[in-house]
Amino acid sequence: MAYVVLVATLVVWSFSFLAAAQLRQAVGLTEALAARFVPVLVGTGALLLARRPLRLPRSTWPRVALMGLLSVPAYNVFFFHGLKTVPTGTAALIIALNPVFTAVLARVALGEPFGRRRLAGLGLSLAGVFVVIRYGTDRAVDWPYLSSALLLALAPLCWAVYTVLGRSLPRDADPFDTTFALLFVGSLPVLFLARPATLATLLSRPAALVSALYLAVPCSILAYAAWIWALKRLPAGETAAFVFLNPPLANLWAWLFEGTPLKAPFLLGAAVLLAGVGLIVVPARRPADRAPRPSTAPPRRARSSIS
């Protein structure tokens, strides 16, 4: 069931690029943020009230607030800004740099190991993202396009800082309470961006309204909870490997629904990028984990005791 939940979650997230691009084209940057996160604010507020008392120590609230600001306003400012110019398929691959940034920051801030395997993955990822940005569009790679791609890359960097902060939370902090709390706190500043005119614009454009609600409910509230639910039942490395479904699915939807061409250099760059991320995310198989070779010696009699 955990595998089914993870696949469903990644399918939901893979459509978020199309929904965000649709919303961003319909309204401005601040309006897009308000349209997505005002419903998140209301939904997570109701969930926090229903879950009281919260299993979240008071000492963690400043860190939770910082994580909320990184994952909601900071991440999504760069995300929505980049989608104004960068194609959705290319954006999905740039966002896939999240584990790369996380591994580098974890090495600097937490002293986690970063060996030759991860160093090779870092090099492949950077080479792949260069090719993806270069061949991910039919337009000229001018400064407006390149600057949007670079600003978009700051979104996974924000998420990486959020992840590193989350690793140092105490064990008695409930993951569901933490997630709903940081979404609520992170959505509070967006409330000041809400305008009655934004609602009128969304009501006059049903596609943009559906996109905003899709990003708010399935992509934010439900998918975050589903990811945490699966993470509590599977190893972290195994769960993280499912992230690789996101860029291929997002590019498939861009090809099917937007007619985005999939050029050979772009696909090669995507493969190189994902291979580099794989070297960083997927743990190396230790010799002790390998299956033993079949022995030609006659089998020994089994012992009666269990050690």
C-alpha cells in the first residue's frame, strides 16, 4: 500500500507543473501565490484545530516557522516566477536538483558524508541541467529565459534548506502536526497578498480556478500528508527514489497536453541529470547486502538453536 500511495502522490505532483503554469499565465505572481495558499491556510488551520493537542514541542516552533517560510513563500516565488518563461518539462528537471542541493548542504551544515560517488553525481547533475536548460525550449536562450531558469533553481535550494532544518527536529515532534503547522505558518504572509479582484479573476477563468484548487488541496495538503505517511513505513532512501517519477511524468504531460517537443539532446541531458541525482539519492549497495554466491559444497546440517 505504501508503494501505491507513493506512486499516486508522484502522479499528483507531476501535474502540478501544468497547473502552476496555467495559473501563472492567468494571473500575476502575487495573485497566483494567494490563489494557491489561501485555501492551504484555511485547510491546515482546520486540521490543526481538529488534531489538538498538537504533539509539537514549543521549542520547535521557531524552526517550524522558518521551514514554513522557506517552503511556502520563498519556494513558490521562485517556482511561479520561473514558470512564466521556462517550459514545464524543463522546470520539472530543474526542480529535481533538490536532492543535490540537500546533499551538499547536509555536508556543510550537518557534516554528513559526501564521497566520490556523490561528487560524481554532483558533476553529472550540473552537466545535465545545463543541457536541459539549453535544449528545453525552441526560443533563443537569452538573458530573460536564462535568468528565469536560474531563479527557478533557487526553489529547490529553498527546499534543500528546509529539508536540512527538518532533519534536526526532535523525535517527539509529530510529522503530521509539523507539516500542517509549517504549511499554516508559511501561508500566513500570503494572506496579505489576497485581493477581492483575484477571486473575481479566478471565477471568470474556470481553468485557473481549478488549477489553484488542485495546487492547494491535492498537491499541498493531501500529497504532503501522503508522503509523510509513506515515509513512516518505508526507508527514507527508498522513498526518495520515487522522486525520479516526477520529471519523466511531467515531461510526458507537457508533450501530451502542451505539444512540447522532446528533442534528443534534451532527453540526453535529462538522463544525465537523473543519473547524477540517482548517484546522490540512492545509497550504494554494501557488500554485506549482496546475495551470497551459490556454493558447490554439500549443505551442512542446520543448527537447532537460533542466534
